Amino acid sequence: MNFNTGGGILGLLILIGDIWAVINILQSNASMGAKLLWVLLVVLLPLLGLIIWFFAGPRGNKV
């Protein structure tokens, strides 16, 4: 039996980060088209999309 869960934990962390990114994208002031493109980038390229969004993507509204 192999109890190595490193890949599973990393995958879970990426999933949580992607969900966080999508929520922030949807709450941002960006146009609907820009939001759609950012969400597609994050969903289709989970790790790379998350990294690109972190440095260049729209952020949610600061209240």
C-alpha cells in the first residue's frame, strides 16, 4: 500500500486557490467579458491560471 498523500493535498490546495480566485474575479469591477476570460483561464489551467491571476488579474471590491 502507498499512503503518499502529497499529490492529493497539493491538488486540494490548488482547488481551494482556484475557487478563491473565481470568487474574487466575479466580485471585481471588471467587465463581464473580462470576468469570463479570467474564469476560463483559472478553470482550464488550474495552477498556471491561478499564478497569472494572482499577479495580473482583477480583484474583488474592497469595501
